[in-house]
Amino acid sequence: MTKDLSEQEKNLEKIVMTRLVRLSAIVYGVVFGLVLGSGLLIATLWLVIRGGPVVGPNLSLLGQFFLGYTVTYWGSVIGFAYGFVTGFAIGYSIASIYNWIVNRLGKE
Amino acid sequence: MAVSKTKNDSRFVIVGGGPAGLTAAYELACRHYQPIVFEKYDKVGGIARTEMYNGYYFDMGGHRFFTKSAEVNQMWQEVMGTDFLRRPRLSRIYYKRRFFNYPLKPFNALRGLGIWEGLLIGFSYLYWQIFPHRQENNFEEWVTNRFGKRLFRIFFKSYTEKVWGISTSELSAEWAAQRIKDLDLKAAILSMFVKPKQTIKTLIEEFDYPRRGPGMLWNMVKDKIEERGGQVYLNTTVVKIRHRENRITEVVVKRGDQFEVVTGSHFISSMAITDFVRALDPSPPQAVLNATDKLSYRDFLTVCLVVNQPKLFDDNWIYVHEPNVKVGRIQNFKNWSPDMVPDENTSSLGLEYFCNEGDDLWRMADEDLVDLGKRELDVIGLARASDVIDGRVFRVEKAYPIYDSTYQQHLQVIRSYLATFDNFQTIGRNGLHRYNNQDHAMLTGMYAVRNALDGETYDLWSINAEQDYHEEIRREQDAVAEKVINRVFPRVFTRLEPVAFGTAMGVVSSVSLLLITLWVVLNDLGAVARLLTLLNQYLPGYEVSIFPGALFSVFYGFILGFGPAWSLASLRNAVMRLYVSNLLRQAEAANYEESPSSN
């Protein structure tokens, strides 16, 4: 008898890797939200602490999208809120679309 | 010789006085039958016999007594009583004058081999985990997939080739698989995460042993059989087995120059299945004889040396992986039982050389073999040749049935033919051509008797004593196992669908870039537009406009989202598959036992 690796692994794959993962939209939303919110918070604070004659000219352009956002201490808090909301929306959307497709495919 | 008439006129003839044959005879004697046993050697025990020389006892092969079979254990206790010792087990690999734990432990191996060799082994291991042989056609590939090529060369190749006398690339992968035969997928998966119970550990770290070796047990069993009316004839060879109308009718035995015909109603044989088939009269069909010719065995000889040193090393036995010597395994009998040695200031060693009956090593003169043993002991640094004060050689035929790539099909031919005999059963390691331990051999003897007397239908070909304690693990953990296997595993080890994940990311990315582009255009955000336009350095055709900018943003956004997400999901699945396969191989490797081990 030849102990066949692929045969053994096929047996293994009858137990594992059989199901498609379903993503939790809320969890994805929160994770993406936290990552994006924290990222914007840290990026803003970094520029504020570094200081200089003009503080964060490029990052401040985000204010064009996120009304009220500025590169200041208070702006970093607002930025966190915007980042969280945007990230949440992105994460939630990705998970929802993924789940919808997987369900449509009818896979286990 | 007088043949006893026995209970109900049943006359049991047992060929072979090894563990299987004697156990069958003992079972019969306990049930008031009077079996007759024929053993071709001058002592009982078969390949588990104990030789004696100048007061030193030498166990041929080293036989640990451990079992989870209650009936085998009961028989041992019943026969041996207080002569059964509980002994600690230590058996290590000896390589380059250093001892290595078996199973291999990373830090122990690293300490012995050095950091550089350790690094090379580590890289080799990683390589073979990532790129394993997809088909495990032979032993070499089986081991390489689990330990890496470099470790295989150091710790497996040399010893295995000494044992089997053929290249590891010619040895069936089944040999390795057989060593973990009771580790089914379920048990393997569980053992990835669940540590073995203490009881199992105890079985592995300790064993029982008769004070003067297994021969002591088998002599006592012989005495008990004879006390109850059974007969055990030594130096008696069965030369012919006559049969008629699907029944064995009589055997012709040879003792010295005398031949005698012995009739019986039931026949049980533990002689090598090949010898049995060749002794049949009339001869079996040619196809059966051809199949018999294809089965082979490995033999070994033990160079027993008495060394004038009270202590040599702590192990019961060691596996010698040194490629520059022929010795494969060394038994230190004093560590099996202090009573194996009559003088406590000396030690006795059994240097085991694996060979084939009739080859150069087998035919070498005993004095030359003793010299070879002394020399090799000196070369590998375990003892000085000048300390060896005495030596003797013992040869053991047909010690191990060989598992080559075709043995199963040939065995099946013989098995089918033997099944046509109503009053015959074949038992024991060589009777079944199956590499199994002493307790397993004994069970086949017990069950053969129950089949004959009680109408039981035990399949002797599939009895496996080791199964018992693995079964115990399974029973103990069954509830957890079912839950883990059927419910938890499929949920933990899931797949991330790459196309679905890619599409989801693509859609979100696409919509985001579209909204940003439109927002900038509609609100006439010049500064942002300039920055955003830089994207066309990477995305040809993109611009901040309704058309074609918005159109391109949909297209590029999707590609930018889909590509990385699809790759991420595929990579995640591949890594998880690799991880799970690797866990399985690790579990198998951890349950592999060097062979032949001592059982």
C-alpha cells in the first residue's frame, strides 16, 4: 500500500476547509471603523505635535469631505469619528456583499 | 511420543512454541484440554525466547511487556506473580557519540548537532512543509514530508537501511504508516490539540519485565501446560502437513532422526506461513506456492558481549545511527532487569545485526562476529574492546516479515487458500506475516482457541493489541471528539471564498472612488483634484471628470479592490490548508516509533 499524501489530505479536507466562512458585518464594520478612525486620529495628532508654520496642508484637504475636520487636537477627535463611520460603512458593506454573493452561490 | 486423547475427543495440535502457540496451549489447558505443542528449537519462546550463556540471560530482540488487553495482562500476572518487575523505559538514538531523545526534541537535537546543523535542519524542515512530496510512494518520502530531508538523512536513513537491508527509497511507505497504524485521522486531529492522558504516557515510559527475561515466562507457561496434561515437545520440526477434503488430518514431525505421524481434530500453527504452505501435502495450487515465494523476512543475529564494567549507559536499548558501523541496535540487558546479569560488576550487551539468512554476515564465524562486535563497540565509544571479557552469538531467523510493495496481494492469495480449511487457524507474527507485538501474538492464540471451542468468529488477521489503548483514548474522549470533529472543526477551519471576497472589495472600492471623484468634480475642489489626478500615473486614462473620469474610477476601483482581496483570500486559504496538513503530519510524526522497537 502506498500511503498517499493526497489521499490522507483529502480525508482531512472532508473535515476541515469544507465550509465557506460567513463574515459578520458588524464585526467587520467595527474593525474597519476602528482601524480607519485610529489611523486618522494618530496621523492628525502626529502632525499637530510636530507643528511647524503650516500644519498638515495635505491632510487638511480631508476637510473637503469631512465637514468640520481640521488638523488640530479637536480635529483629531472629529477625524476619529469620521474615520470610524467611514470605516464602519466600508467594512459593513464588504461583509454584506461577500455574504450575499456566497449565499447566492448557494455554497455550504 | 504419546498423543493424548482429550476432552470430548478433541485433539489440538499446535505447531510453534512461541508466545502465540503457547498462549493457545495455555488457554486450552486451563479449559481442561490437553494440547500437544511442537517447537523446533531447544527452548520455548520463539522469536521472544531468552538465551542463556554462562549465567547471563539474553533476550532476543528485547521484549517490553505492556498491554491494555486485560486478558493478556491477567495471564502474565497469573503466571509470573512476583517475578514480574516494573521497569523504567529509556531508549535513545546514538549518533556521533551523542545520545538523542526519541521522539526527537528540538532543543536536545540542537544541542547535539550544533547551531549551524540545526539551522540547516530547520530550513530543510520548512522547505518540505511548504513543498512536500504530493505522493508518498516510499518510506523516504513519508519521513521527509514529516521531518524534512536533512533530518531524514541523519536520523532515519542509516538505521532503516541497516534494519531492512534495502534503500529507504525502495521501502514501502506502509512500513512507516504501520508504525502509526492506530492513529486514524480522527485521533490524529485530536492529538494535534489534546495531550495524551497520563495513563498512556505511563505505558510508554514504563513496562513490566520478567526477572530473567521473557524466556522465564514462557518456561513457566510450558510447565503449567504440562502440569495440566498438555505436552510440549522441543527440538521437534513439523515437516509435512497432510490434508484431505478441506481438513488438516495429520502432521509428520521429525525429532532427531525419528519421524512420527500425529493426528488431530484441530490444528493451530504459528510457524512461518511460507513454511506452512510449503509443508502441505498434497501441495497447494501453483498460484499459492508462487505467492509464498514472494513473501520474505528479515533476520538478525545478536552478538552478546559481557563487559567488565558495572554501568555503561542508562538506556534499555539504543538505536545506533552511526553509518560507519554495521550494528543497528544495542540492548543493555542489565537495565532490563538486574537479574539478567549474574555478576553486578559486569554488564551484558546484545549488539543486534540485521541481516538475511545465508548472507555474508549470517554465515560469518561466531568468533569473527564477536571480534566485529568488540571493534564496533570501541569505534562508537560505548565501551572499550579491552573491557569485553566474553562473547557469544545467537541467530534469530524470520524475525521481521518484510512489507514490500506487493506483499499484501501475495498474502491475500495465501490467506484465501488457508481459509478453505475448516479445522485450521494460523496465528502469531510469522503465522500471519504481520509485524506485531508479543501481546498481539498472544491474543491471536487466545482467540483461535475461542473460535474453535466457543464458535466465536474472531478475525485473527485484524487483531491488533495496540488498538486497545488507542481505543481507550477514543472512548474517553469520544463525546469531545464527536463534537470537535463534526461541529467545531468545520466551523473553525473554513474557507474564504476568493471571488466573493474580491468582488465585495471591488464593489466597495469602485463605489468609493466614484463618489470621491464625483464629489470633487461637483464641488469644484481644485486642490484635491490636483492630488487625485496624480492617480493617473498608475491608472492610465483616469482624470477628475464626469466623463470619462467617473467611468474609469468605477473600472479601476473594482480592479484595485478585487485583485488584492482575491489574492488575500486565496493566500489565507492556502496558508490555512498548509497549517492543517502540517498539524496532521506533526501528529503522525509524533506517533511514529522507530522500528523495530522492542515489544
